[in-house]
Amino acid sequence: MKFPEDLLYTNDHEWIKVEGKLGTIGITDFAQGELGDVVFVDIDPNLKEIKKGQSFGTIEAVKTVSDLYAPCNGKVVEINSTLTNSPEVVNSDPYGNGWVIKIEIQDQNDLSTLMDSKAYNQLINK
């Protein structure tokens, strides 16, 4: 299982890649493995903002449905339309084409409570 070092992680198994004010958000390799085969990703197409710690959508797998939680506050700039017809990309490429949303990060200080890859690895291997 891999945890790219250029990402930050939440306790709820989301990741965010920060590039200046742009944040790309998805779920971790660990999370997709726990969920099993992803069959549906539900993000409101009219979603404009996300709030740190709040659900911004759901991801449905054969076994369960799980909320997606925002790692920080932000304005939604793009929702991954690929996931509408090919939600299984979350399983095959969770850190690449399986990203969920892109946001404009409103406050970089929101990121200070997130984990680096080493801390996240320790969290899931307790």
C-alpha cells in the first residue's frame, strides 16, 4: 500500500494534494481497499463550497456507503466527471485519475492539522 509523500492526509482517509491555492482531494489507497469495489461516487454537481470536517458527498461500494469529508475549507473549482461513468477508477488509481474534487483552498492554516505520509501510515498500522 502506498502513501505518496507529497500529499496530506485526514483521519477519515481522505488525501489532499496542495499546489499553491489549489487542492486536489481524493480517498487513500487504504480507504479504497477497505471499501472494496467502488460502484458510485455521489457529489452534488452544484456543490460550490466545502467546510473542513463536513461531508461533501458519498462513495458507494459493494459493501457499504461512506461519507467523504473535507480536509479544509474551500471553493469547489472542479468535480471529477470521470467518476460518473467510471467510479472504479477510485480503486485502480486513487492518487491519480481517481481524484474526487479540486478546490481553491481558503485558509492554508486549515492544513496544519493534517498528517504527512509517515503519520498516516502509523495511524492505519496501529
